[in-house]
Amino acid sequence: MFILAIIVSLLNSIAAFTLSAGQLIQPLPFTSVSPIQKSKSLFDLPLVEQFAERHNLKQAHVKTLYSQLLRSGANGCGTSALPTTDSSVLLDQLLQNGFPKTAAAHLLSQFPIATSTLQSVHPSTSGGAKLVIKLANGLSIETVLIKHISSSSKTRYTVCVSSQVGCARACSFCATGTMGLLGNLSSGEILEQLYHARLYLMERGIPLSSLKNVVFMGMGEPLDNFNAVVESLRGMSHQTLFGLAPSKITVSTVGGSPGMIRRLAECAPQVNLALSLHGGTQELREKLIPSAKGTTMEELGDALNFFNLKNGRGVMLEYLLIQNVNDEPSHAKSLADFAKDSYVNLIPYSEASEAGGGG
């Protein structure tokens, strides 16, 4: 029925800051972004684009901004020097590269480089790390760096990002679900997690080229914070920002809203979709995922087929194996009946699991 899907399409920007040639995520209308936010940073791309329009900045100016922030090495995620969060250094760099002085001063007075800070780091025995990031409102989120070593001894990293503080879905196997929903992240706060992860690698002399993938499997249900997630997808894949291929980005969902799966298929069909299924029958899914009560297996399958139609290859199904709950032969048969020829990712259950996006 489904196969892991990746297809890339070229889409146009509606902002004065037109996009470079390449494959990008569909930008949402500016009306979807509140013009006033308690915290905003240079990673809030839609707001920076609005600023550029109001101040008659050219595409080249905004490209200069992100080039200096992310690639020069003096201030961002380049390779020639360790990064700094000093806006005055960035201001000097912008002026040296032809950015209008007044606009640059106004921009950096309104948009700090980042609103969040790296609070603590918890390395894993496998070489990855859990980053605890403190937001401007005082709440904290978790971002995880996962290290992979291939059979040819090549190393790559995946960044697991959060989309919310806590989660309203209350899945029975998920520690984050016990928190309830404390708040949605802005697109900038989502992108800042990737920024902090890159800085962490850079400070340890690890090549940024080894950071290959991003997955939305941290705290929260991504499709419950849809607009911010889609805008962050655009920033991750934007050539002038992080420049990741959409095929290297995966959005994981518990599938509580088939309508939102369809919306994601319309806005960003080129990213990967992973569905946290965890049960091949309605009864079993409802036992593990309370929000599944509002969606039948048939409705869920129809939404996945729609995503498959849009991207051409389908979705990945995630199945958390829990002893004496969903690991019987009958459960395997119902999973096979639903999955058919799709790719299924079997995940060992952990008592302290804090995986978001349904697992």
C-alpha cells in the first residue's frame, strides 16, 4: 500500500526574498504568522521576510544575512571558526558585505540571533547526546543527536527535534504525554534546535557534513502545530539557510487527524511521513493512543493513500513493540493486513520513552 516516500517539487515564494533555484517547501501565506510574537529570532524566516519587504531589502541582502549567520564561520555554522552569539559581530559582517546600515541596525535590534539557550548536555554511550534547550519563556525542550555508523564505518548524525513543549495526545507509552500540552513552538524555536545541534558538533570538531537527517520525533505532535512545523521545514530545506534536502527530513505523527495528514501532503509532499501506528486494529490503537478514538483505520488509511498519491512513494509505519500488549501473532497479522507492502519500523519499547510524534 505504501513505500517510504520522497519526491521533490519546485515551489515559488510569495515574499520579496525569492528563493534560490532548487527544491523547497511551499511557503504558507503570511497571514498564518502572527505579526507580534513575544519572542522571535533570525530563524523566524517568515517574519524576517516581512521585515525585508517593509524595508525594501533585496534578495541579495537577505541571502547575505543568512550567509553570514550560518556559513561565514565567524558567527554561525561555518567551518573556519567557532560561532558566536554576538549581534554586534554579525552587524559588522553585514555592513562589510553591503547590507544597508539602518536596516541592519533595525533588524538586529528586533531579531536576536537566537531566543533559546543550551541549558545542559547529556552524552550517550553511543556517541550521541540529549540537548536540553531553555526557551525564552523559561520552559525547556529536548533535542537529541543520534549517531549512526554505517557498515563502511562512515559516521552520520540525525537531529531529533521537538515541535511542542509537552503534548496533548497522552499516548500511554510516552513520558511526554504525561506532561500535557504546555505550549507550541514557533518555527524559529524549532529551527534553533538544529542551530544548537550544529554548534554542538562544531565545537567538538565534528564535520557538519555528517549531520544528514532531521526527524520530528521529539516532544509534541507535529501536526498539532502545523503552521510552525511547515515553516520550519521550509527553513531546514532553504538553500540560503540550512540547505537540507527535503528527502532527509521526516515528520512523525500519531495520525490523530487525517485532515492534517492531507494538508501536509499539499504543503510539503517532498518530506518523509512516518505514522506511529503501534496497533493494526482500531481497538488496539485506541488502547495505546487515546486520540485514535476519533479516527477509524479506514480514514487513516485513506489519508495515507492521499499522501502516497501526492509524493509517489508513501509513508513509513512505526510500530512500538510492547511485551504482552501488541506482540502476539494476531497483532502481527493485523499489522501486515494494514501495512501490506509498506516499510515497517519496529521499535523496542523503553520504560522511559519520551518520543514524540507518537513514538
